[in-house]
Amino acid sequence: MKKVILVVLSICLCLAVFGTAALGETAAAEQTGAAEQTAAAEQTASEEQTAAEEKTDTEEKTAEELLQAAEDAYKAKDYAKALEYYEQAAELGSAEALRQIGVSYVNGEGVEQNYEKALEYFQKAVDLGEAKALRNIGTLYRKGLGVEQSGEKALEYYQKGAEMGDAECMSAIGSMYFYGEGAEQDYAKAMEYWEKAAEMGSGQGYYSLGFLYGAGLGVEKSLEKAKEYYLLAADHGEPYAWTVLGNMSFYGEAGEQDYEQALKYWEKAAEEGVPDGQYGAGMMYNYGFGTEKDTAKAAEYYLQAAENGNSYAMTALGALYEEGDGVEQDIEKAVAYYQQAVDLENPYAMEALGKLYAVGKGVAQNWGKAMEYVQKAADQGIAEAVTSLGDFYYLGAGVEQDYEKAAEYYRQAAELGDEEAAERLKTMTEEGQIKEK
């Protein structure tokens, strides 16, 4: 407002001294200057406001808050954003953030995979006293990622981490002795370190002890003892323990068979993102074990597990799409899921895809591929696949008809527990197509 008043005053003075001729030029110049200054001021204000709006609260957050923000972004699978938060926390001196950046480079999440770069960040974290980073470096040496593989070197780093109080490093040492990596195989020593790890609160330590008792390695086998340790492992944050507990309840190990309890355990594992737990929960809903049958819910769990790389879930999902059970029927999707599972060497998917090639369903009929896939599945002991081979020879489909060959496959499948194969064998005998054996 003051600026406007000054402009008006100058215009009046110009009128008095120079007359109306000079007025136009002077007024125009003053107005132009005022406009430019106003525009500049508005631009500055706008830029300041934009900067203020763009100024994220990360600048005001502590390293701990940034780590939490990174974790939230990671759970949302926004790896680039998670990495951004980790880098900001690292600038504030967070050793954990440096370690997590290293993990990002190992997994190639939010950044191109680079083991050498990961090692650099892990070492920076170690220099700031981060014991977990010693575990990460140990694992790089154990697997030979970005460095020359060395069990001895891995053990060395794990031991340093254990001395700094990292329970999982202690557990890793137990694994080294269990598998005889970097040291002579010694179940007793493995147990000793796993017990120490468990005492330090390691879920992995409890889990490993459960495995020892379940398998009876270095100790007298005890499924009851194994279950106790698995429960402790689950309580101490080891999500894979829920999967094993689900298996034990499903098959009635260390107690009565309990489908409802198995489902509860598998759903807990599923909540933690464990693929086997997701698949197990899906199976229960698919067949109505321990719960009301709900194939739509089964499909949801199978999808989660399939996205996490579980080939059995891919196969099961393919079957649902093939039949239109719980999902809208889609043969192309069925073929796609079967193929994904076949690429992961899943024998059940091989058998299912082979059958589709045999009838030309969702794919062009191809007896060569049909035989190839079904044979591979049969070689791995899949009873249904052996029965299918019998069908091919019985019908002369893709091969020369041969009842004796068909009967041979039906017998193999029957011995593997396939009731359909046993029935076909019986029918062939009754109809005199083969001699009774």
C-alpha cells in the first residue's frame, strides 16, 4: 500500500513540474516498475510457499522416525521411497539405516542389485558399531556374494557379531557347525550355540533347537520337545515357526490331528508373509479342512503365496482358474500359472499342463509336449501323472495303443495310491484286455 501511495505522489509532482506531456512517460515507468516489483515479490512468496509445502517433514524427523517411515514404505512395497528414507536417516548418523541401505543393494530393492556396494554400506555400519551388519557381511562371505566364498571368513564375522551381543550371529554360528561350514560338522556345538542364541532371545535359535529335536539330530528325537521350541520361536518373532506348527497340527504330530489349530497357525504365518503359510491357509479353505469351504478365500491366499514364489500355490491357482472355482473361469490364466510353476520344476503343474496339451485346452494340442510334461511328473512319483501315461497308451493317444504298457502304468499308479488307476486296471482285467496279475 505504501508503495502505491509513493507512486501516486510522484505522479502528482511530475504534473506540477513537467506538465501533462511528461506525465504519460513518468506514470508508465513508475507503473511498470511497481508491477515488476510486485510480480517479483509474488514470485518470491510463491517459491517460498512451494518450498515450504515441498519441505517434507523428514527434515524435522529424527533418525528413528525416518527408519519407521522407511519400514512403512517397505511394507507398502515402495522400495524407492524406503531407500530415500534410509539415506536421510543415514545422513543423520544412523548405523541401522546404513545397514538397511546395504540390504537394499543385496536384494536389488529400490536400486540395482550390487553386492560390492552392499558390502561398503555394511562396513560403514560396522564402523558405527552396528553388530547386525557383521552378520550381513558374514552372510556375503558364506554365500560368496560380491566376495570370494569363505566359510572361515563368514564364521569370523559371525563370531565378532556374537561378541557384540547379536543373538542372530550366535544362531548363525550354530548353523555353521550344523552344516560343517568353516568348521568341522558338530551337532553338539551347533546345539550349544543355538541354546545361547535362544537365551539371548533369538527366534531363529529356538526354531533351530526345534528342528534338532524334531529330526533327532544330536539329541533324542522328541516331537513334543520340538513343538515347545517352535512355539517359543514363534513367540520370539520367527514367523516360519507358525508354518511348522501348522504342519504338526495338520498331521497330528506331537498331539492329536487338529485342522482348526493348523489353520490358525498357518493364518498367523500368512499374516507375516510366509509363502508356505499362505499356501497352507489357502489349501484349508479350498478343501474345507477345519473351516467352511470357501474357494474364493482360498484363491486369495493362493495368490499371495504365488506372488511370493510358491509353486504349489501357482498350481492350485491354475486349477481354480481352469475349473472356474472361486474365480471366474479363465483357461489362459490357468495355463499361465501352470507354466510359472513348471518353470520352478513343480511336478504337479507339469502333470496339469501336460493334460492341457493333450486335449488342446488353452494351448494348441501338442502330443509331444503332453508326453514330455506328464513323463517328467511321473518320473517324480506323481501318481496322477503315471495314470495319465497309462491313459495315453490305453487310448493310443499320441503313442501307439498298447494295453500291456497301459496296464503297467496303471499298476505303478495304483501302488502309489491312485484309486482311479486301480479301477481301470480292474476293468481291463474283467474285459479280458489284459491277463489278471
